[in-house]
Amino acid sequence: MDSVISHTKDAIMITEAEPQQEPGPKIIYVNKAFTTMTGYAASDVIGKSPRILQGPKTDKNELRKMREAMIKWQPCEITILNYKKDGEEFWLNISISPVADEKGWFTHWISIERDVTESRKLETQYNEIFQQVPDVICTVGIDGYFKKVNPAMCKLMEYTEEELLAKPLVKLIHPEEQARIMTSLEKLNKGDKPFYFENRCITKSGKVKWLAWTSTPASEEGLIFTVAKDITDKKELEDLLHKATNLAGIGGWEFDIIKKKAYWSEMTKIIHEVPADYKPNLKKNINFYKGATEKRAIRQMMKKAITSCIPFDTEIQIITAKGNLKWVRLIGEPEFYNNVCIRIRGSFQDIDLHKKSELAIEALLRERNTILESIGDAFFAVDRNWVVTYWNNVAESALGKAKEMMLGHNLWDVFFDSIDSHSYKEYHLAIKENRIVRFEDYYAPLEKWYEVSAYPSDGGLSVYFKDITENKATEALLIDSEKRYSELFQLSPLPNWVFDVETLAFLDVNQAAIMHYGFTRAEFLSMTIRDIRPLGEMPGLDEVLGATQRRTQFVKQGIFTHRKKSGELIKVEVQSNSIIYNQRSAKIIIANDITKNLAYVEAVEIQNEKLKDISWMQSHLIRAPLARIMGLVGLFKDTEGAKESNETLDYLLQSANELDKVINEITKRSKIAR
């Protein structure tokens, strides 16, 4: 018994059988594992009640459950929070069994105790990550139905968790992509590598959402683990870690090298699932080990123990007599006499549940790491002492700090330049008030802006952040651009306005438009552009709007008639350009009043017509009399008689009179033209 108990990893405590009521039976024995685990020496606890390990956070309901079992003399297993000698809290899995004498009278209680603090912390951390991670996490069965979804998925897809669990994946996929995605999932089931694909999903309200999925091939349990970026409705991940701790089974064994005989205790036979009358021997014992590798390892350990007095302690798989595969812890210690090994003795411990739990924890760690390395945000976690416990690859890139220099180090020792910064204060506020904080902060050493979300927990703080430096720069440019636009818009000497392309409502007007048209700003913003157009031009307005609807560049639309508040009609030359105004499709208009210009042009055209008449008169009416005068003068030069000369002069006078009338007419028309 001493050999078995001394070599187990589990703490063992033996108490009296009674009393079962307060303060309970007294401790009569604890092994070394108990003192190592609790910090109490055997002398500290012998003769005292196990209540010495309990404290303010110890679950009273679990203790009541154990007390009720003890009253009925029944075995019991509980997990509670206990306290070490130095006051440190730790989680303890306790399995108790009554021990009776040969007459059947119960004489003692044996308690086998295991520290499961790390397992509980990991389980808590996993659940926190699952609940807090901003990306969608879900598990899908090979039947096509969701098995687990997280809150992020529920929020995105607008379904409750129950609705999602009852809905096959294909029902969320956009109808146009269902065939492609289902084909991809079939390939995923047959493959052995993670699969990435993108598709559209339809939310409960009919919205279309794009999701980028990273999925693993189907596991032995028929589950496909998937992380989706920007996915909706969070479906809680199935709990992959189930506690599997029962009363520890520990048995003894011995091999007498001199007599070539082997001995197994009753518990060792139970572990190997052989009959009570089973007779072990070295050859048959070797055959229980799983495979050739395990058998070879056992032979080598036995050989070293016999030849070199080297003890062994290993965890290995066996196949029981009933064909069950089981993990056991095998301990062996050689015994030498006169430099000759005469026997090897040790213990078998059934650690199947414990080992499977460890493997599940490892899988959980891998899954947790997969989640944290798959999300697009940077992530890190610290405990309540600000020691970094996780630092993902995106955090390495975003802050320029490798995992090796962060893990296990105090966050503020590394980022000493951020002490008393905005982030420093927000993180401490989250821990102090136990509430989620979201904020933006500028990190001067890297000249970058970050958007941060920090989630407190009992174990510390989980922080997600992303680089928003480009967004900040874009935002600043946008603000500057809007300021310059506003200044140019308001200071323009020409009437400017912006209207909604769908409703035609005025969205903004400048001061020049208010002054020129006579409407107040409030009146303008209650009107549409139809209200400043004459009724007769409405068909033409619709035609122009339709022709320019698809144009995005600055265009000259033409000359139109507008109506002022006074009722005066004016002619304006309109130019337009498409813009986005307060997230609405709009047009910006520049309206140039050309009414006076058109009137001036019309007057000039009338004057030109009169000048054309004068020009025609000069070229036709004046030229003829002058031609006659010229002819008569020539004739006069050729005549010799006086009579004949008088007649010629008469004709000359008559022509001169005609010319005088024409000149007077030209003068009169010129005055009219002026």
C-alpha cells in the first residue's frame, strides 16, 4: 500500500468513518502528493477536519452533496474551490469511497484528490474567447446542421441561437451559391486540409452578407470547425472539454526476477479487465501493450531497470482483455541486492479519463489558437498581474513585438512608454470596474492609431485591436475636403445648390442663390427643383433629368427658364455634377442668370437687320442715280450746242434731286438705327 500511494500523482487522504455531521471525521493519513499540493505538512492536518482546506468561495452545495453521500455510505465525486496553506485558491477534484472491515463495518473514508486548477482556468479562458471574439465561430455537422454558434453569428444573421441550430447551413446561403457551396463542403469532408471559401448569406431580414470561411475537415465525431470573418449570429461552440475524472484506480504489481514470477493486485487486474484468478507472467503482460512501439519501449525500460537500476515512470496505452484501449500510468522501481536486481515493483494507475482530458485540453488549446490566429484583429491576453498569456501573429505585426519577448512578461515592462497613456487608463478601468471598454488611441512610437476593445474576466483582460491609421488619415482628408467644398460652395458669386436625384428636393443652397432667387434658406430646403420651373417646362425637365441621370462628370445641361420668388422669369445657363451628399446620391448645380445677356444679343440682332437694309439701299438705290449722272456728264462733254446743253443740264438736275432724296432717306434710317 505504501508503494502504491507514495508513487501516485494524486493526493490521498484517509479519514475516520465518523462522525458524518459537523465538524466531520478527522484526518488520519495524507500522502506526500497531498502535502506538495496543499502546502500543509502531515503534522499540520493529522487529527483535524478536512474543513481546514475550505474557505469563503468553497461551494456549499457541492459539500452538501458529498455529506449526503457519506450519510448513505456511498462513494462520491465533487469538484470544489479549496485553499492552500498560504491562502492561494485552487480547484480540487475529490473522489471519496468508504472502506469496510471484514465484517462489513465501515471504518474509514479514502479520498483521492486531484488539482484541476489549470483545466478550470483553460476552460474559463476558452469560454471567454468564444463569447468575446468578434468573428463568427461555428461547428457544423456532416448532416449540414449547425451544432454550435457564437453570439457574433446570431447578431450578424439576425437569428436566435435556437433558430440557427434548427436551420441547415444551406438555408443561410444565397440561392445562387447553394450548389457551389454544398459541392465545396463535400470536398471538405473528403479532404485533410483546412478549406477556405467565400459566399453570400441571407439574414433573417433578407439582407445579403458576405462571409469568408476557414473550415477544417470533418473530425471523427463528424463535426466541421469553421471561423468566418464578419459572419452573423453567434452559435455557441459545443463544449469540447468534458470532465472525465472518476475515482482513481491504482493497483500494485511485482516481478520477481529470481523466481521468474509476476504478481498483480486486484485493482491491477481490474484495470486490465482480466478475471480475478488471472495468473500474470512477464510474457503475457507485455502483450497487453498497444503496439510494437509500446512493447519495445516496455522491454527497454525493464532491461535498464534490471541492468542499471534505473526506475521508470511512463504513461502508455494498453489493450485490455476485453479489447478496450486504455491509458495507464506505469511506475517501476528496481530492487537490488549485492549489485543484482532481484525484483521490480511498482504501480498501475488507470489514467484513461485523465489522459483523455489532457488530450481534449490540447485539442482545445489548438482550437483556441486556431481561433485567435484566424481572426483578422490583433489579440493579446494578460492576467491580473498584467503578465502576457497570449499574443497572436497579428499583434506581432501591429505592434512590432515578437511573441518571445511578450509571453510571460509584464505588459508595462515592455510598453513602459505607454504608462499613464489613454490605453493604460482604459485597461485599468476595465479591470477595476469589471466592464468592457472600447476606445481609440494613438501610439506615438509607431505613429499609428488603434481601435481597441478590452474584455475583463476573473483571469485578467482580453484585448482586441486593429490598426485604423489609414482610416484616420482618410477621415482627416475628408473633413478638410468638406471644409474646402463648403467654403467654395458658399463663397461662389453664382447661385449654387444641391438636390437629391431621387426626390429632387433641395439639400443645400448657397448665399448667392438665396439673394438672387429671393427665397430664404428654409424655404429652399422645403422645396424641390420643380418649384422654380414654369409649368410648361416640366416635360423638358424630366427629359433632361433622365438624360443626365447616369452622368458623373461635370456637364453643361443647357439654358432653362427659372422662376424667382417674386414670380419673375429668368433665363439661366445650368451646369451640373454628380456627388454623394450625406450618403445620398445628389447633383450639384451652378446656375448663371443670362437674362440680360440674351436681351442685349436680341437688340444687337435687330440693329444688324436694319444695317442690312441700309447696306442694300446703298448698293441698289444710290448706285443707279449716280450712274446716270456719270453718263450725263460724259454726254455733256461731247455736246457743242447751247440748246442741247440746257437739256443735258436739266437731266443732270433731275438726277441730283433724286440723289438728294435718297440721301435724306439714308439719314432718316440711320437715326432710327441709332
